Amino acid sequence: MEKRLSSKQADLLHKHDLAMRNLDDYSAFLEAWQLLIDENDTDSLPNHRIFTDFERYASYAVQSFLETGQESSGGDLGQHECGAALVNGSGIIKKVNEFASRSENLIPGRSLSSCGIRFTNENNIEGLLQQKGKDKPSTFYLVQAKTSHSSGSVVLVISKIDTDIEQEAHFLVLFIVPPDVRSTAAVMANKFDFTSTETEIASAFLEGSALRDIATQRGRSYVTIRNQFQRILEKTGCASQTELFRLSFSLMSLIGNPIKDQQSSNRKLCRTMTLPRSNGRIVELALSGDETGQPVLSLPSLFGHGITPVVERLLRNRGILLISLMRPGYGGTSPPSKGQDLHDCIASDVRAILDSLEIENCPCIARASAARPFYNLLARLPDRFSRGVLANGMIPREYIEGKSIVSKWTTALMSASIVSYPIAKLILGTGYGLLVRSHGASFLQRMYQNSTSDCTILGDPDVVASIRAGANQTTQQGLGAGVQEMVEAFQNWSEEIRNLKTPVTLYHGSHDPNVPIEGVREFAAHNAHCLDLVEEHDGGGQLCYSHTEKFIDLALQDT
């Protein structure tokens, strides 16, 4: 029998449903979560399906974006290229956002079918989802539908939305319109070594065709197409059609919005390239600055490469080539091969990159959550790096415990990393959602509000645009790699640097809200054989932007 929620847990469940609407609700959610941690009242949470189900939470978040004509309800979804509608079980439209009204001709008060949206077998939403849920119940379903104003099919994502306001069930319907199916299928074919037939089947699936329709179009039996599609799932590591669509749509986002944003706002500040690896893997890296200059390898944080026009100009003027590596699971870099250790995989990727660029030895820099991969990389390739510099880097848990952390987000995430991976994913996801929804400025200003230098630099729109673009890029394969990195960053991993030979400078701001300076001092003192602390007394948690030149100076001091 499922454990009954305590009043505090029920309150937290309610607060997490509201968390994406604004920063005050998000802060209230973090405070409620931390209270449960402090009082050890979390035993039932990891097994409570409604609370730990991230997909269900996402459907609540999207619902809060629906336009209703009231300012308090938001309406941000109307700014995105995705139509959304709220319907009842009979398919009667209750609400639509602007995009759905314009592109799909949806009208509140009418049914989906009368607006030209017809499902293959069942127009009753509840009946349709009951049929699809017989094999494997889910929190959302991918459904193909025919539209009267298009000769093809449209892909819908349908989630049931529980509400206390009305008795009847409501469903959130998202109209997924891929921006560039052919390019996405080509990327997947290259990344996962599809055959030409598999590429064509994947393209047809992404365009909205059901497997039986694909079989008819290709003049093959349904069993043949099903088996070929199963090989596509196996190659991509996806367990279902839903997972494949989720993966492909993240690639569609890469091909569409992020690249367009980066080219317009950052004026092609870096050149992206990929390197093929064994077992069909691909490594993505970005080159910035002077491509004939002194090479420096960079491991970015969850906020991306950190390149703005000012940083790019500095790199060029100083004659520096910055090689920024997307680690496994980030950006376009493939996850590790089956059974391969993450840190061994990163070291192997870096060795291949340095060899291909004919770089024998260079400095290595990193930021924030990349700390643990950074130390492990230096330990595995001591002959390839002259020194390392880590800005605002994470430190092992033993040096954080008992210290004051200013950021509520970091405190909650650290606590969640002990108790529940799904909750850590939820917290990271809500933070990412607010970063994107608020265009970055308000969420970041709130997080770094106690550091004058951080608030000043975050007043630069180029910095905020860089962080938003970086977050989009690092999470294009989903939140999994980022959550895993954050969870591991909060563990005790001091033993991993015991035999480190490469000298490392810890560059840390006294007012960093995420990593307490007192803990960094202790960490450096206990590892004085390889670590040297340079403390920036007027700095915070964004030294890579606010004190870029000094960061670079530290990396080049022995060259």
C-alpha cells in the first residue's frame, strides 16, 4: 500500500505544481523541500509516483503557460513555436494559446474534430488514451492525427491534467511541428550509424506517420517495418517511440532555435566542429579566439561555453585558441559507450582531440560543476596539460557540510542529491525552465543577488544571452547528464585528486553563492601538494565573465 503523504509533503506537492509560474513560487517550493530535508520527513517521497514523475511535472509547467487572457496566468507559450490547447475528455477545446489559434485554427468552445483535428481510431480523448495505455501506462502519449488543412499527419503530445477547479478531466494537447525533419534524421543517421532504409523510416516517423502507414507507403509488411524500427530504437538506446521522439526533438531544437539565436546574438563567436569516435560516438567542440594562437582546453559548466563578444575579443587580442569540449551527454557529444567509465571516456575524447589538432601540451580550464571531470581528466592525462585553472569549482561534500550556502537552489539541489535522483532532476529542471522562461535575467539576478560583481555582469545582455544559449546547448539531449554531474559533484571525491601531479589553481570569488569560500580554503589547504587558491575578494560566482582576463592570466602564467 502506498504511504500516505504527510501534511508537509502534500504542501510540497502543491508548491512544486506552482514552481514554474514565477520566482516567488519557485523559492517557496525550495524552502518547503529544504524543510522536509532538515526534518528527515522524506521517506515516502522517492516512491511517490505523482511527486517524482518528472514528465507529469512538466505537463503542469506547460499548462501554467497557457494563455487565458489574464496577466497572472502568463502566456509565454504563445512566444514559442508550439501550439497548445486544453481540452476535456470529449475533445471540446477549453483554452488555446495564440500559436494554436493561428496555425491550427483551434477555437475555444468547439471540438477538435470540428476544427479539423481527427484521430485515426477514436476522437474521444479519454477512450484514445485508455487504448494506448493498455500496454504501458504513461504520463503522456504521442498520437498521430489528421488535419483538414494539411495532407499529412500531425504529431500530438497528450497529457492528462488533474484539476481541483472542475470535476471533469482535462487534457493538455501540444502540437509538435518539427522545424527540419530531414536535417534531424541526417544527424541521427550519422550519430547512430543508420542504414539508408532506417534513415527513411525514421524520417517518416518524425513527420508523423504511423508504422502501418509507413509499411503501406514502402510496400512492405507491417512486421518488416516494425522490426526495422526496433533496430532504430536499439541503435539510439531508446526504449519506445516516445523516447525516440523526445531524443529527435532535442536534436530538432539544436538545428532550429539555438543555432539561430547563437548566430544572431553572438555573431558566430565560435566555430563548432565534431570529431568521430569509436563505436559510432561523436564529440562536439567549439573553437573561439585566434585559431593560430596558444591553445587552451575548456570544460564548460551547465551554462555552456561562456563566450560573449567581449570574451571573444579578449581571446583574439591575446592570441588564444579556446577549445571548448562538450562532455558525454552534453550538446552533440554522444554518451559513453556501454560499460565505459565516464571519466575514462572524457580522457579518451580529449586525447583524440589534442592529437587531431596536433597539440602536445596545453593549459586546461574549467568552471563550476565541471570540477570533478576536470580533476579526473588531469589525473588521467598528466603529460598533456601544463596546468589547470578551475573557476568557482565545486568541492567535495565534506568541505561544504556545516557551511552557509547563500543560494537556495544549490542548497536544495545538494540535499536532493542525497535523497532522490528524480527530485534532483526536478529541481534542476525547474531552474532551467525559469532560466529560459525569464530570458535568464531575473532568475540569475535572484541566484547571484548577494554578489555586486555578479549582479553587474549579469546586467550585460550579452552575458545573459550567452548563459541561456549555453544552457540550451548543454541540455539538448535532456537533463540526464547534467543531473548526474550535479549529483556526483556533491559527493565525497577527495581521494580522486590524491595522486594529482598537474598543478591546479582554484580561482574563487569570496561571494560565490553556490560554493562557500570557507570550504574552498579548507579543500585547498588539505591538498596543498597540487592546489593553490587565488581568492577574488570582490568576486562572486561568475568570475569567467566578471574577471575573464585574470582567469586567462592564471591559465597562461607558465606558458
